Amino acid sequence: AQSVAQPEDQVNVAEGNPLTVKCTYSVSGNPYLFWYVQYPNRGLQFLLKYITGDNLVKGSYGFEAEFNKSQTSFHLKKPSALVSDSALYFCAVVRDKIIFGKGTRLHILP
Amino acid sequence: EAGVAQSPRYKIIEKRQSVAFWCNPISGHATLYWYQQILGQGPKLLIQFQNNGVVDDSQLPKDRFSAERLKGVDSTLKIQPAKLEDSAVYLCASSKGGARSSYEQYFGPGTRLTVT
């Protein structure tokens, strides 16, 4: 059965520090992997995706994610956090169907 | 480019009543999704259409939920009768691609349903 896990409910990072939001998955074959962000009072927005090719993918707002097949992970990263990055982040896996993680709330401290 | 439109934005009903949600996807997008997002959880796919055909409705509670996408454009999701546990945000999304799509999804603002 397909599953995706976001092990942290909340991540707190000081502004200017690097951030990581974790995502691991369990699926057979080669999935497509996505990150979406939900800002307060706004709909979900696409950030980036991994389909094939280079394991490091770059997306919107300076975010990037690294696909690690051996660890079945797709962690979201940013070298220097901004207060405006504070939001709810969702990892999603597409194989036979799409499954979203439960979300991680990212709080950037000024 | 206009985004995904949903209406109403908010709805409060009593249990056992019926309710309908409407979604208009981005023009030209073949695939339309309905999700249920309960507070504190990620979106759960209810039904996926490609054009006007159903691709996946395995998680749709078919005894009370129904959805249609006539003419392969806009879509309605209905709940009848509603239960307390149906209180959630109902999200509509669309994408360019087909069933197992590598294309990103574009989400509407959602409809917040409260069942009392």
C-alpha cells in the first residue's frame, strides 16, 4: 500500500538559518513526488516536483528538494529561511493514486 | 489565467441535510480532483475525473457522496445526507495531465463545510 509520512507536526527555524522539512514515502516502483504550500487564508500552491533525472530539484521561492531513492525520502530545503516562508507544507506521492502527507507547519522566527 | 473557482466558500448545514459544491477548473485542464481536508490532516482524494470520465473514486463514500463532471468542464460534489464527520474543507483542483499525472495541480480556495 502507498503511504507518505511527514514526521514533524511543526518545525521552528530562526530567520536566515537553513531549513529542512522531512518527507518519507512507501510505494513500489517509481513515484512522482511533489511539495505544496498552504499560506494562511490561501489555497494550496505547487512548489516543486520530482519526476525523473537529477535528484536535486529546484522550485519556487528558493526552495529545493532532494530525492533519495535508497532512503525513500524527499526532504524540502532552503538555504536561508524568511519569515514569509511560515506556512503549512504538504508532501504528496503519485503512483497508482495521489496521497498527501498530513502536513508540517513551518514557523520562521524573526 | 483565471484560477480554479469554487462556490460557496462557506456552508453551514444541519446533519441529515444535503449540500452541493461547485467547481470550475482552469480552462483546458483535462483532469479535475475533489479532496476532503479535515482539520489537522492532509487532503484526501475523493474522486478524480479525466475529461468527463471517473479515473478514481475508491475513497468516495458512495452511499452519501456523489459527483459529476458534465461536458468535461465544471463539476459538482454533493453530500446527501450529511453527517457530523463530513465537517471539513472541500478542495477542488485541476491539472493538465491524465490519470497518473506528472503535472502539478492547481487548487481552488476551498469550501468550508460545517455540519451541526
